[in-house]
Amino acid sequence: MAPLNRHHHPLRQIEYRSFVKTIEVYHFPHHLFSISQFETFCTTTVPGFVRRLESTDTLCNPDGSEKNFVPDGDEVPIGVTEVAYLWNVFRNQGSALGFRLLDEDRIEWMLFDRPIDNVLSNATAANGVPLFDNVAVLERSDPSRSWKGTVNGNLEHRDWYKGLAAAERPIIPLTSVEASRASHDQIKTQLAQAAQGGQNAQHVQNAPQVQISQVDQIAQHVQNIETDSDEDSE
């Protein structure tokens, strides 16, 4: 049977052995247009938008390292988010966008009950820059072979699928997560500038990362509220 995730309702994710579609990978300039702004855009403008969910980053190992080799020069630029488009991943042509937040160990998912190719092709920031820059295509595996009916193939392809399968309702607002990302981006920019200028970047690495703890505190606070509510209901 296909994986049943109640948070997907009314959508239903198809089995991986049947998901032979390619996954398109994009770069999204969150420094020009935030992911929370895009969520609002989907809610108010895009037909077929269902909801936002989140999962842990299934493309990382437990120690935070990348599961898949990333060559030098292929790193995601500062101010940009890696996004995967899983089209026809739900029954009846439903699709999903996964925004990978590298520094937060999470993937933010936008679910739709239909393909959204037109959105990816036409969405732009206020200055006309495309919001979705196609940088890669992940095949299920070797195009010369048929993988339908099996669970083998490209591990990165499968990791994106597994992230969607495990997605749950968000605990904290996306704007709070983005505040933490802004702090990370600032530190990365300072490090890059220091390295380029041949300066000592040690003082930047030692900068207090307050935003991360704030996000964790918010999440813990929400969980405590939910726990207290459950105990009161009993």
C-alpha cells in the first residue's frame, strides 16, 4: 500500500516503487523573496494549494554531513534555498515543493493537489528575478532501465521522497525559522568576506548564534503548551 500520512489529507502519496518521475531541483532566492512570503502567495493566489508541512532534512546524516557528495563549487549560494519539485508524487497528479533549510535540519513542504509548473516558470521577485532557477534534474536512476515496481535507484531521489513521507504539521511559525536563517546568512557572508580579504575569521566563527536557541525555545514552549493541554483534557 502507499504510505499513509494523515497530515497529507486529502492527498495520498503514491508508493515509491511507482514514483518513477524525475525530481527537478531549483535555487530559490530567499534574500529577495522569503519562503513565508511564498507561502502567503500560495495561500491567496495559487489554485490547488493544500498546506505547509515540515520534516527533518532526510538528505543529511545524523552528524549533519551531506549523504550525497557535493563537489567544490556546487554548494548552495548564500541567500539561496535549494528546492525540490516532486510532481505527480500524490495520487491524481498532486505535487509538492520541498524547501531545504540546511542550517536548521529541516525541509519545509508546500503541498498541492495538481502540478504547478506554471508557477515555477512564471513566479518572479519584485525586481523581475525568477524565483525558481532550475539547476538540476534527479532521475530515479539510469534512464535506460525501468525501475517501476522496485524500490532501488538514485538515493538522493529517494531521500527527497522519504522526507515528504515523514512530513508533519509545523510546530513554529515559518517567520521564526527565517529569523534564524538570516543570522546564519549574515555570519556566512562575514566569513566569506573575511576569507576573501585574507583576514582572520575566527572572531566571526565565535559569534553567538542566539537565533538558533530562540527557535528551539519557541518550539519547546509550544510543545509544553500542547502537553499541558493534553493533560488537562484527561
